[in-house]
Amino acid sequence: MGNELSKKEIGERIINLRLKKGFSQDDLAKSIGISRPSLTQIELGNRGISFSEMQKLSVVLSFSLDDFVSEKFYNKQHLELPYEAEENISEERISVPTLNIIKFKNILLYILERCSGKPNVGETVLYKLLYFSDFNYYELYEEHLTGANYKKLPYGPVPQKLDAIIDQMIELKQLEKIKTDYKGFPQKRFIPLEKADLTRLKASEKDVIDKVIDQMSDWSANAISDYSHKDLPWEVTEIGNDISYNLAFYRELPYSVRVYDEEEND
């Protein structure tokens, strides 16, 4: 089989079958007796798969090996690649993100409070702190933090509907927008005019946000943008498209924030 299909093609077909059946990576890995990091490497096309592992997959995911290696595989499965269609698959265990505006506002206020004395935290840095808070939380807990959609733009991931939310917060006198210069460059900054309601945040949510702030809030706009460009969810998404949260499960160090029970043995 390895002579007929590349590792990448095998990985793509396994992803499609897994999503169709509604398996998470953890669930499928346990079902066939391998570690979740091993399955990640198989799906990414970085690791080969043994015949016995493929046989187990065929039983768990209900496919024939002949169909799997067929040139007409996608016609038979009526599937697309996961990062193109996974959010349209109703069977997928992980929900489509829905923006929680109240939580988003309080997280925005909290980040601005924590970073109020840092002149580098303008619009660009703020966007990236929100992005890594959202995607790190999702990778850890398989739940959405704010539920914001992030679009891939040339300077990095940008949360959608943010302008409308900020305009509303300015109107309600929760925020003030100012224009300044930082190291000779124009900068937009947001000043919190009220405190975040921390009762809206679970301890696990605040912990993830705090870790992102501690790691990245002193970085320049260029440094944090460059870092975001090497994060796999941003890297594999086409410019102008929404970034799928499920791609967070394919991160590798130093971006991955999840510690798995099983270690990679391959």
C-alpha cells in the first residue's frame, strides 16, 4: 500500500474517514492502540503506518483496504479535506465556534488591564494575544474560549467582528481608542475604562490567558506577528480564509500547549 499512496495521501484519507465517523484524534488513537502523537504524525504524512495498524483502522472506521487505496476513494466517500469542510460535517464531535460577546468583551478588558503599562501592546499585539488565548484554550480543553472566528491576513490572524465590538464598547464608555507613536511608527491603542468581570471566566480560562500574556505581551508587533506566522493553523490556511480551530491539534512544539498521557514512541 505504501508503494501506491504517499504518506501524505494516506494521512489525508485517514483524516477524512475519522471526521466522517465523528472520532477525535484521542478516541481513534486509543481504539487502534497507538499514541495520539503517533496518529498526528500519520495524519500529517510524517510517519508511515503498518499493515496491522491499517487493519485496525479499517475495522474501527468501517472501510475496505481495496477502497482505501482506490483512485476513486474520494468519489466513494463524498468527502473533502478537513480544513476545507470539517466545520460543515454535522457528525463532528467538536462544535462550530459561536462568538460569546460578553466573554469576548471581558477577556479583551482583562488583557488590556494586564498590559496597561506596556507601550508595545497596540492593535497588532492585542489581536495576537486574543488569537493565542483562543487557540491554546481550544487545544487544551476542546472547548471554545470566546468562540471568535479568526481570519488569516498577511500580518497574522485577526478576530472577526472585533471592530464592531470595539465601537460598541467605546460608545458604552468601556474603552477608549487613542493613536500614538511607538518607536517612530503610528500605533492604535485601547485604554480600558472599566474592569473586567472576572466572574465571567473559569479558572482554567484565566490561567490560559495569563500564560499567553506572560509569554508574549512584551514582544514587539513584528516579533509576535512573525511567531504567529509559524503557528500551523495560520500556516496551512489560505489568505483571506477563516482559520479552523481543529488545526490546533496538529501543532508541534513550541506552539503545542497540550501534554498528552502517552509519549511518542516511534
